[in-house]
Amino acid sequence: MKSSRLNQILSAFGVEDVLCVLLLAFFAVAGSISGIAPNQASGMTNAPATGFMAPGILSQLVVNAIILGLLLFNARKMLLWNRALQWNLAIILAALSSVAWSADPLLTLRRAIPFALAALFGLYFAVRFVPRRQLQILWFTFVLLAIASAVAALAFPSVGLDASTGHTHDWQGVFTQKNACGRVMVLASVVVFSIRAHRGLRAFSLLLFTGVLLMSGSRGAWVIELSLFALWLGFLIAARLRKQERVFVFAAVAVALVLCAFLVVCVLPELALLLGRDPTLSGRIAIWHHVWRAILRHPLLGYGLSAFWQGLQAASYSVIVALHFVLFHAHNGFLEIWLELGALGLLLFIFSYLRACRKVLPHLLGRDSRSALWMGLFLFLIAVYNIGENTFLTSNGIFWVLYVAVLADIELLAPERPENVLAFPGAARSPVYYGTAAARRSSLG
């Protein structure tokens, strides 16, 4: 049964599916391919940007060309469903427009174009494939990356182990560093929680992702993984309850999350010490303080996409000198948006996020709550991960791609009536997707 289910998934792979796997793998490793593309592709490492490095530029051009090809091949669908971008379109336009006031217009232009193309790929992914197929493609991508990471760490330690001081035994695998490895494995676990597959297959992949996650040594990722597991169990319990009972459960969970967040803030130093970490969150508190001072100098429009962090040669000079070490992002996704796109960009993100939460909530409370499980868990992941990392405003980041795709999926969800319920993974046993939005998508060819 397990092998037949796997064969069923793999046999359905066509050219576009394979191209999506390759593109998603590229975005998952933040465009950093050992021996081909430079390791600064996402601005998440301590390596300074080196400008036009031929191998990196070549890989980026190939990725951009594939995305453009997919968009042109599905131009009719893209034009018909472009409104599914919603507030994300405004974020894209803000990033492109920031060239006009950027501290480094050429760099902003170079980063804004891939950023926009990544968003359009996310829209394509949502329009071209129904959610169930999206999850299968993501699952296959993450399994390949997890296996490759284990091989890299065990057989090629110079590539697969983190080189930073004090973390030489932690796995970074095929990713830029250990925290990036842990972050993607957490995302992979969300896919396993949501996908409809044979139990044995799900158990195997969850053990694989959890194993790589543990070996990454990313303590923050461990905590987030536990919280996601608790939420998943909560969804399973809520799915067996009546709607009124679900409302009560979700309200209780919301209150519990707020209380937990409050308690974490109150006992943050003790909690960090318990996890074997610096009570200042590895210097993040000091980073946020100096980043905030930089934000206040350009609060409305920011410094332009990717224009702030340029080592000792740009506006980041004051922050680096004050902290006495080099860094390349704010270690907080919300501050990073404010820093680069100003209050305007941050408000656009907040509007897009709140709209998505409002629209997905009825599906979580409805008769078929599992149809929105992937979307709900991903939105939660976006919120919690951007507290201590920048996972949103990156030109080659998979979280930005999937954020666009998930919000588009939410826009395309049909009204949840018995005759229009989407057969989302784990919801119904029919292999066919029903619903107005899904039917119209498939009718386009």
C-alpha cells in the first residue's frame, strides 16, 4: 500500500511538476548552491555580497527564465486569476518602486526583479495546481533536500556542517547555515501534518525531517516544531467536534497562545539559559535596538529593498560599528520590512496577513476544517518565525513564494457548502477536487 501510494504520486509528475520541484529546491536553499551559486544569495549568512559572480548570476538567470517560461505557458490562467495576489501585488509594487528612493538603486533593482518573479511563481503554483497537488510537490522536494542534507553532513562535512564558532557539529546540510536547515525542516513538517498520504509514508518523512531538524542544533526551530505539533493535535481534536465546540476550542487556543507569549517574554532570560542560549537571544535584543534607531531615520518609505545591509559601506555601518560585529539582516522579519520598505511596506504586509487570517478562519471552523489546515499552520509559522529571523523579504526565499501561494489558495477557496467543499488532503477520500474555484481552474486546461 505504501509503495503503491508513492508510485501514484510519482507517476503523476509531469514536466511542470519537475520544474516546480527544482524551483522550490532553489528557493528552499535561498539560491545558494554549493560550487555553483554564492552563499550570500539570501543575505542570511555572514558572507558579504560580491555583486556579479558569474556562477551565481547564471543560476539566477536560469531560474528567472524557467519562471518566465511557466508564466507564459500559463498566461491565460495567470491573467484570469491575477486578483488572487491581493495585497501581495501592492507589496511587489512597493519593492519595485523603492528603486526611486533607494540608497542603492541598482542593487534594489537587481533584487526587486527576482523578488517579483518569485511572487509570480507563487501565484502560478497556486493557480496551476490544486492544494493537494501542491503539498505532494512540496513533500517530494523536502524529502530530496532532507536526504541530500544528511548525505552532505555525513559524507561531505566541509559542506554539510556549520562552520560558525561553537556549532561545528551542527548540520547545515545543503542550506546556507544550521538555522536555515532547521527552518526548512520545520516547514517540511507542516507539509507532512497537512498532506493526505499513507500513514507509513507520512511517518517515514516526519522522522526524516525531525532527525535532520534535531541534528541542525537550531534550538528555536525545535521550540517552533513542538508548538506546531501541539497545534496539529489541536486541529485533529477540533475536527471531531461540532462547530460551536470548535469556536470554543479555537478561542481557548488563542488565549493560551497569548498567555504563553506573555510568559515567554517575562521569563525570556531563564528560558534561553534552559535551552543553552544567550539570554539576549544571541544579541538580537541589541540588534533590534540599533535597527529601530535606523528605522526612525527613514520611517515612512525605508531605505529601499536590500539597500540597507551592505556591510561597512552603507547605512548599515552605524549598526555594525555599534554592535562590533557584521550582520546582514535585522533578525526580525517585521523590522526588516520596515527597514527596507518603511511603514508603508509593513502596513501592506499586515493587511495581507490579517485578510488571509480572516478568510481562512471560517474554513477552520467549518465542517471541513482540515481543508484549511496547511494554510492555517503556514500562517502561524510565518508569524512566529519572523520574530527572530527574516523569512519574508528575501528575493530567493521559499517563505515569500509560499506566502503568495497560500494567500492565493485562500482567495481561490470556494464557499464551504456540502456541494462545493474542496477535497483537500485528509478531508475526503475522493481523489477529485470539487468547488467553484477548483473547477474553474481545471476548466482552463
